[in-house]
Amino acid sequence: MHKLLTAYQKLRGASTQPDAAIFFKELARIFNTDPVNNTISLPVNEGSGIIKLTDTNNGLHVMAWDLQVNGVRQFKKLPLRPATGRFFTIIASLSPKHFQVRKKEGTVLPDMIFMAGEHPLFYTFLPGHKIKALVINISAEWVFREFRDADPDLLFQAHDLFYDKKPLLFTEEASFTMHHSLGDMQDLMSRERIDPFYARTKTLSILHDIFRRLLTIQSHDNKESNIQLHAKMLAVEKILDEYLDKNLPSIKEIAKQVALSESTLKRNFKKVYGISIYEFYLRKKMQLARHLLDQQPISVKEVAYMLGYEKTSNFITMFKKHYDFSPGALRKKFSLD
């Protein structure tokens, strides 16, 4: 939590309200017009309708699209967000058959898109129908300020998304609840006077649904990852068992056998077993040695040889380090019994 408060304090001291009018003006230029009072009215030769920008709260910018184009319009990149600052962006198409978003030249993305960072998206406007869409930009400061009293898991999720160097693109068909909230937001933006509190409440509801969904997906992915990790660690343990009577291969060679990097293997092995690979190997080796000395009528020298020790003294030293008594003492106890 201290990390989150520190991040919030830094953001409070930074400029988190970039000039939204700049990127809105760039958008107007695409439609060959100029914005008036944060509203783009499409020229007759382009179509009809408006795009309206509202800074409903410090750090919360909402663009509402309610228009119809005369012909097919395609753009490789639309200026849908400020060029500076850290922002989440939600793109919601309320008429997905006529306002389509693609990643590069791929298939059409679902009607709800959530982004952290920049992504090369392609936008298509199709004629013959009213196009309704929302583009919501939410600054880091706004999220940390409004989510301070929220579930800590959601707050940490927001923090990790903002400060992860990798951009995030999450797409999904909007749930019934989210679709309802988006529709309400669209209706709100069409009014002459906008209630900032209502916009805040609806945005929080939408973000809450998205963060919850991301947490669920992350939890499922982690579960799948843990299952795969456990299987690899069992494979490593099997390899160690095969070398109890001889010298252990290098960690690099073991990592290669289980298709992991050396550092990943060492880190995750310790995470699962609590000790290093070599410590685990020696423990199993000494457990086998004790079993042999306790159950078989063989000498300490023979056991050392069976476990791959060239010098019996080295075996005795290692055995005493693990059990605080010598293998000879155990051997003597077996003889007396």
C-alpha cells in the first residue's frame, strides 16, 4: 500500500491534466472541420452528427460519438487520447456493425476495448447507420484518487497496469451490466448540461467491472501457470533421483532438459521446495545413504561408493553435516541390533 500512496503523491505533483483540446483538434482535422466549444460537427460532405469532448472531472475525459458518415472512412490511427501523461483508454462501440476497430489488419475486435499504453489500431466507419461510441480517457491520478477506498486488489491491479512497461490491450464483449453503464454514459454526454458526479459514478462502475475481469483472468492464468510449473519441478526431482548414485549434471543442463532458463529454474525450484536444487539433491542423497546404512548389512565405504563418492572421507563429512552424527555410528548401531 505504501508503494501505491507514493505513486499517487508523485502524480499529484505532476501535470496530469494534459491539453485535451489538442488531440480533439487533431481529430476534427481528420473530418475537415474545426471544433467549437469542444464539439465537432461533421460537415455536410462528410456526414452528419457530432463528436463531443467533456472533461467531466480532473483527469477524466469522455468523447461521445453520435454521427453518420456518407461513405466508408478508414483510419490507421485516430487521436483518441492525449499525447502525454499516463492514461487508461476505454473504447466502446455501441453500434459495432458500423464502427469497427481492428488490431493491424486482423479481425474486428469486440465492442469493448481497454488499453494501457499505445497500440496500432485500425478504425473503420461504415455508412448507412447512426454510429454511437464512447472513448474514455482516465489518468493515473484520477484512478488512484477515486480508488483509494476500493478493494486493495483492484488498486494494486491499477498500479501494476499503469507501471508495467508492456502495453496492455484487453478486448471483450461488454457484459449486460457494462453495456447498460456505457449506454447511460452515452445518454449523459448527449445532454446540454452534464452531471460530473454521475459521470464519475458510471466510470467507476465500468472500471470496476474491467479490473474484476482482469483479476479473474490473471487468477486463471496463474493457476494454469502453477500447474505447468509444478509439473516441471516434478520432472526436475525425477532427474535428481536418477543421479543420486553419481555426480549431478550442471544446473544449466538440467534446465535445458525441462525447457527452462537456468535463472527461471533456480528461482522457481526454490519457490516450490524452499531450498536450492543442490541442497535438495544432497538432502535426498543423504536420506538414501541413511536408509542403506540402516537397512542393509554393508559398510560405510560401500555406501560411499554406491552414491558416487570417490573418497569415503568426503561422504562421511557430508553425512555428519546433515545428521550431526557419523555414518559409522549408525553402522555400529545396526551391528549391535
